[in-house]
Amino acid sequence: MDILMSLAITILSFLVVLSVVVFVHEYGHFIVARWCGVKVEAFSLGFGPELWGFYDRKGTRWRIAAIPLGGYVKFFGDANAASQGDVEAMAKMSEEERATSLFGQPVWKRAAVVFAGPFFNFVLAFAIFFAMFSSIGRPVIVDGQPVVAPRISEVQPDGAGMKAGFQAGDLVRSVDGTPIDTFAAFYKIVAASADKTLHIVVTRANGEDAALEATPARHPWGRSASVPGNRRRSRHDFARKRRRAEVRSDTAGPDGGAGIVGGSDASAMRLRMPRAQFCLPMATGPARTPA
């Protein structure tokens, strides 16, 4: 059942992404053709029998077809959905009709309509990466692989991170002499170090190095400071685990005040995990197990 569900989600995700890419591509052809005075007869998302559609005020038929593996824009004078010219139909057109057909346009307008589809896909890719880098930060390349840098983007007021001396913008360099290249590596060491004092070297935002000491508290659910022992975890949880970590104090009060939150090298993002899932309690005083 899990395999079938995973397969269904994969296929659905593929179709959604493909539909978005196709729509943006065809919309590029469509809008530039409109700007150039070309009449658009149909805008189809998918092929085959029509499932749903409507006419806009300029007479274009917008349709969703049964086979969601592509799409097309049909211009006035096209012989088919591939925009091949209908020579016989063109010969019978009046000058007014020819002026609204794709093949009746100057070469530069036809070239603009053809170029618009790939160009809009380029703009889409740029927008997606811009949104990603703005929200979750620029990936850092380590050994040829993109990773999240071990940079502290936020320190919670009165939390364990602040008591230990962490500051927003700190870049973790080493833990107990072990070089740290990624936030996942930092998380792994902290998760396996319950009740153990860690000697952490960080580089401040101003470029100066600082040596800190912190003791991760043993998690009340299990044997380590990482995760609850009896919770069923999906692959999505493990993906989040690699990207996110929250350090909390076992003496922070009833609200379980947060300590430090890991971020990306390029943006001061806030990566927070649900506290019932992956949390790293960190104590800065004498190590003890919460009651």
C-alpha cells in the first residue's frame, strides 16, 4: 500500500510540475502572439478529448484535455496544433484575415512568437531559484554536493543558545576539534552528545573566532538528544531532519524556549522543527536529565 501511495504521489507530482512548465511555455507563445496582433484560436493544456473549456472575450478557446502530457496554442491559419501553415486556407484569406494569421506576420514577429515559449520557461526557472534562494538560502558546495552551511541564523532570547554565547550569524567551525562543514554534521554530533560538554569554535559575523561550551540535555523521550524513540518517521521527516535543527533548554520554562536555529550561508532564514519531532535540548549549566 505504501509503495502504491508513493508511486501515485510521484506520478501526480510529475504531472503537476509538467503542467506548470507546459502552461508557462505555451502562455509565452500566446501572449506574445496577442501582442503581435495574431489571432489565437485555442489554448490547450493537454491533448486529446476536451474535459473542460471556455471562450474568452477575444474568441480563444481555453481547454483542458484528457491527456496531461503537453499542450499547444493554435493560431488562426494553422493547419494543426503543431502550427503548420495551411497553404490552401492562406490562399483563400482576405488581406484582413491574413493580417491576423501567424504566417501573415513579418519574420521578426513570427520569430518573437516562437522564441517566447522557451524564454518564458527561462523566466520561470529564474523565478523559482530566486524564490528558493530568498527563502531558504544559497546552497554551499562541499565535495561537489550542495549542503546547508552550519550558520546560526537566529538565537532565541533567554534560550540555551544565548546563554552559551551563540550569536546570530555565527558559523560553526568545529566541535571538540572535529571540523564542521554542514549543519547536518553539527546536528549529528549534538544529537549523539547528551549530557556531554561540547567545545564549539565559531566564526562571528565580524570574522573573529570564538570558543563556546554547551551541554546538550538528554531528551525526555529516549536515550539521546535527537528524536523521540517511538515515533514513526517518514522519508520526509528525515529530509527535514537534515535541514533543520532547534536547540532548546531543559530549563527554559513551560514554553520550552528555543535556543539556536540553524540557517543557510546566504540568508538569515528561520529553520524551525515541530517540537514533538526533532528537537535538541541544550543545557548550559550542570548536565542533568529533565524530570
